[in-house]
Amino acid sequence: MASVAQDADVADKASDVEAPKDDWTFAELLRLLPALPRPDLRSQRGESFVGCSCVSVVVVGCVAGAHTGVQLMSPALGHIFPLWAPPLLLSLVYCEAVTALVCLAGLMFGDPGIIQRTPRTCLPVPPEVAGKLRAGERVDDMKGNIVGIESSYCVRCFVWRVQADHRALTKLSERACHFKGCPSGMGFHHCSVCQRCVVHFDHHCGFFGRCIAGRGFGGNLGYFKVIITMGHLGVLTAGVALLMGISQVNYGRWIVIGVMIYGGCICCCMTIMCCSWWCQSILMKVVSRW
């Protein structure tokens, strides 16, 4: 009986040693976990510099082009245009420029949807990580994420990425977006440049040096969409102002006609390409069903 009792005590002690400690508090866990990986700041800053410089050049060029066109439409030069045309064009181009700069600031400093270390995302600790923490081993050299039921554990950020949260965020963002069914940002991803886990990851923009993530206009994807739209509208507004002004210069009408023909050809080519791509995608879907 004594030997049985001793064996039972030894087994209990062994089970106590082998059992992973999963009752850490969040503060204790933060002291044990390594710091978050450092982003590639050199790449981020270089990409951000290029993106901000290009946006600034486009904004200045659109505003300057609109002003040049308005000056050519001046009644002092003997040209007759509706009185509302020059102020309208200038108002449009300035609104587009301000909107683009505001979206640029939001893109640079806004949160794309980074998963932060919180008690909800860090606990419970997976047994693989808990074993290394108990043994005092390094955990920042682990390879491969830990996959659970409707969740995965990032071994670089050491956070849980729960699919239930992903679906809840999707519903909330879709309510705020009128364009439902947007295909962008379908899951979690750890960006190798920003070194963070992001919800609804779309892509890492090498032009702005930021992760682009969100559903509809959630995250910073809305800033990204709007800044691209404002770029197209700004070029269009400045182009209209310039064409209206150039049309009053000697031989300017022929220049305008040539530009319009060239633009029409480009639009036709793009329409044909889009139609062919659309037909090809439909054909591929039909073939895949067979």
C-alpha cells in the first residue's frame, strides 16, 4: 500500500510538472513574451516618401492646370464663357485636392486594423508556447502559426486571430458600406514589412508603405479608394479647364479635337479589354462548373 501511495505521489508530481501553466495573468504574460517584431522602417519610410511626393505633385499639378485654364478663359482676353464655369472648376479642383490630402493623412496615420495584444487576444496561451515559456526557452524563433477551431495563433505577434471576430467586423463594416459584397480584405494576415497582424488584409501598398486593409470603407481601405478617386477626378477637372482655355487660343480647337480623339481611342481600348476580361472570367466559371 505504501508503494502504491508513493507511486501515486510521484505521478501527481510528474503531472504537475508536465501540465502547462495556463493561468497566467495578462501582465505576467506580457513580461514573459518577447517584444513585437520591429517593422522594416527603412522600406516603410522610402515607400511613404515616394507616395506622399507623388500625391503632392499630382495635387499641385491639378491646381496649377485648373488655374491656367481659368486664366485662359478670362473675359479680359475677349473670350466668352459662362460666368459660373471658372469658379465651379476652381471649387471642384480645390475640394478634390483637400480631400486627397486628408485621405493621405488618414492613410499615413490611421489604423488599418492591427490586432493589438489584449487579454482577449493573448489568452489562453497555446501549449506549444506555454511549454517554451515554462522552460525559459526562446519563443520568437517558432515556425508556423498554431491553427485552432475557427482561429489561428500568430507565433510572431503572439495573438489569437479569431474568425468569429472576423465575421462580426465584416457585418459591421458592410453595414457602413453601401457597396456590399466587396471582394477585398477577406481574412487575417501578418505583414512581413509592417510586422503586424491585420484584420481584413487586402495588400501591403509599396507606394504608400502601409498595409491596406478593411471591408468596404472600413479600416484604411476607404482612404485608399477615395484618394485614388480624387486623383482621377482632379486630373479630369484640370483637363477640362485646360481644354476650355486652350480652345480659345489660335489653333486651340484643333488641339482640343486631337486630344478628344486620342482620349476616345484610349477609352475604346480600355472598354474592349474590360469586356474581354469579363467574358473570359464568365467562360472560366462556366468551364469550371462542367
